[in-house]
Amino acid sequence: MTASVRVPFPVVDEVSRHCLQEEEPETVHIEVHLPGPLDQARLRKAFLEALHRHPRILMREARGPWYRRRYEWELTPEPDVEVVTFAPPGPRALQDARTRALTDAPPLSMSPPVRLDVVDSVLLLTINHTALDGPACLRVLATAAELYGGRDNSPAAPPNRPAEARREAPDTPAGWSPPARVAHGTPEPSPGNGLLVTELPLPHRPKGSPYTVNDQLMVTTALTIAHWNREHGARPRPLRITMPVDDRPRDTTMPIGNGTRLVEVPYAPRELDVSDMPALLRRTAERTRALKSLPRPQLGHGAALLTSPWAPVTARAALTRTLRRAAAPWTSTTLLSNIGRIPYPLDFGEEAGRAHAVWFSAPARMPRGLTVTTASTAGRLHLALRWSKSLLSHGDGAHLRDLFEHYLHTTEVTA
């Protein structure tokens, strides 16, 4: 591969590039906890080799004149920067690394737009979301684990579910009015995102249930926000929860980049009734299955039109930002990104061991201002709440975590 290879920005990358904000960087954070320490030289070597085995990650934004019609990624034969850094030990080392993941995006001008901070036995990967998403970078990290530890890190087989025929979700609330917003809590004076991570038991689900754990998490998220809004005096409005859907393979052929498509799961206020939880879970399962089965561009048809090269990128960027501000009231209430069971062992060998906890968090810019990201490892659910500080404080995040834990338990229908 030579440095002259260029790839036009896909739709998701270009829309994100148009709307960058320094106050709330578009970063994805992945946090992997291992039982033992890592050797610095071995890890650097393994991660560098993993980047070469997935060369699409070795990219930077190509320079171009103001009148260019497209942004382009320039693929590079080697990294421009040292990707792996080891933080000095200290009581706040991990917290400082988390803060850096929220405030300091790897620059698009340097290849690759990824940073790996190592704090004792924790790997903290920060991704510039304009270029890449969490599942793609987790694939690269799994390759690095295999190269480092010499153990097989092939993905586990996905759950064996019958293919879904295209279907329309019955009894779906109309989406013509603006959805509910997450009510303001106690905003903080500083800009940016806040983050809280916690570990919870996986919710029980009776064998043969017509719904999945993802449906339980969707119901939990909806009930949590409805409860929060009631507490803060917000008028009941329909909720719409964005859900990423990822159809990519998890093996080494997985396309690297932003590969998820977004769908929105609606709820009318009257539906969020915990007194008939089985009906709420079944209704949610019908909607999520129907939405997953419908073919749809990643960001919808409008985004594809905006990113067609009918004008220079500077003009289309200004139009995109204007339209996004105008559409803010119709933006979904929140985003629930359920990674599901981590498909890779993330086994780094005898000394470092196998990951026992993996957290992800997605950007939480306004007008949503709150994202919920979940993953499961070693039979536990790992929840990350991320919020805009202009909407919520850390105390608000802790209260939302408690509400989430409560409502997750209510989804454990036993009859």
C-alpha cells in the first residue's frame, strides 16, 4: 500500500466531519480491563502489527483546496504517530485517561485517528468517531490480543436466530411530532461530556422468550427516561430511541470504518406501563425486529443527498450544519447502543489474561445530551452513561444509573 491511495469519505464520515465541535468532541471510548499487567514493548509491537493487518484503519484526512467536492481519506503505509502510550501509575490515572478520552479526540490529520492509553492492566482506546466506530476498533484490538498472547481470539458464533423476513411493525406510534427531550438536571459550568461506568448482573430472560436482552435494555432505557422526566416536571411526550444496527461479520474480513445503520424505536407515553411488562417487551421485540429487517441507508435518504458532490464541501458543510440545527427538535430522545456479548475472548496470554470487563461509550452531544451504551463480558452487563455537561451533572448521572438498574430488574419477567 502506498501513501497515494485515497478513499472518498462515506456518508457517515462526511456528515460527522461537517458538524465537528471542539466543545464536545466526537469520540468513542472503549475500556478493557485485564487481570494482569502488559509488557510495553510487546504490546506496541502487537498493536502495530494489528494495524497493518487491518490497513483501512491507517488513514488520515487528505488535504485539498477549499473548492474540492469531497473529503478523502489518505491511506498510509505506517502510522504518523505513536499510538500506544503508558500512563504513569497513580490514584487518578484511570480517571484522567477517561477524561482525556472525552475531551481530546485523536486528530483526523494524523494516521491512524486512534489512541491506546494503558493504565496498569486497563486498555483505554479512544477513537475519532468521524473515521471509525467501536465494533471496528474492537476487531483490531482482538487481532492485537492474538498477536500479543499467541492465543486464538476468533469471534464466537453469533446467536442462532432465524432470518427475519421484511415486516412492518404493528401498532407503531406516529412520528410526526417532536419527541421528548431528556429533562435538564443540574448542568455543569464547563463544556464537554461526563461519563459513568458500572457493572450490573445480566437480566434474567426465561427460555424461549419472544424478546431478547436487547429488547429488555430498550424497555429499561425508555422507562428510565420517562421516570426521570416525570421527576423533573416534563410534560409526557412520545419517546424515540435511536438504536445502531451492525450487520458486519466479526472475523478478520470485517470492514473497518463506520459500519452501523441507525433506526429509531418509538414509544407513546401510555405504552410505558410496568404493570404489563410481558406486553411491553413483546411490543418492543416486534418493533426492533421489524426495524432491523428493513433496508435503509445508514443515516437515511436525506443524508445521502446532502453528501452527493453537487457543490464544494465548504458550501455543503454550512448547509448541513444549518439543517441539523433546524432539525434538532426532531432528533431522537436518546441513543441506546447495545454491543451485546463481546464476541472475542480478548485473551492476551498467560500473564495479562482474558478481559473480564469491557465498556464502550458513544458521543453525547446536544440535543440528545445522553447516550446509553451496554456490552456483556464474563456473564456481566457493563453499562456506560455519557452525557453533555450542559444537560446533566455527575450526580444526575448517578441517579440515572440507579433508575436504570431498578427498571432493568423489572424486565425480569418470570411468568
